Amino acid sequence: MDEVDRRIIGALVSDARTTYAEIGQAVSLSAPAVKRRVDRLRSLGVIKGFTAVVDPKAVGWTTEAFVELFCTGRTTPAQITTATRRHPEVVGAYTVSGEADALVHLRAADIQHLEQVLERLRAEPFITSTRSMIVLSRLGD
């Protein structure tokens, strides 16, 4: 990976919808040359995909919580990943040190919606209990 690759990645991180021609102008390459580099970066696993960043407020998901998951003894990170991906309200999931096995960041429309999400999470066969912390305010936003 060279400086041109880093600049291409920077352009895509800034706006994944930037055209290859626009990126090419910024890095002094043709659009086909940029496409070849992006394809190579994808095949190497440097670029894992392209995504839309949705403003949670715009879709009405303004209630936010962090939930500690406590799991049965032999639960793997892969099982936790698979389970949390089934819930669109999960913003992020992390294995952690300490008492809990994982920490999940959730967004929901309101407390009732949050409760429904928690009930669905608790229904996963390997989750034995949860502990929730509801976000009151985001600092610095």
C-alpha cells in the first residue's frame, strides 16, 4: 500500500459515493486506474465494503443504551457476533474484560422499543442475563 492508496482510501472514507473519476483527479490517476486499485484493496481485505451512514435521529432512534451481556461458559465471540447482527438496533458489539462477556451498543425509538430489543437479546439461548445503562446525554455532541 502506497501513498496513492492511502489517499484513495481517504477519499472513500470521506464519501464512499465519490466517483473513480473524482478520486482520479485528486490523486492524478485515470478512473480505470483508481478502479483497479480499489479492486485490489478490496481483494486484499483493506476495504471491506461500502456502507450508508444513517443519522439515528432522522429515523427516530433517539434512545440509546449500552448493555452488558452475560453468557454461558462456552459462548464464542462468533456466536455473539451472529446473534447481535440479527438485531438492527445493535450499533456495535464488543467482547470485553471484566464480569460481562460482551458489551452491546443499542439505539431504539423509545424505552418500549428498547425493552423489546432487550427481550429479543435475552431470548438468545446462550445469554443468561443482561445489565443495561441508558444514555442520558452524549458529551461533546
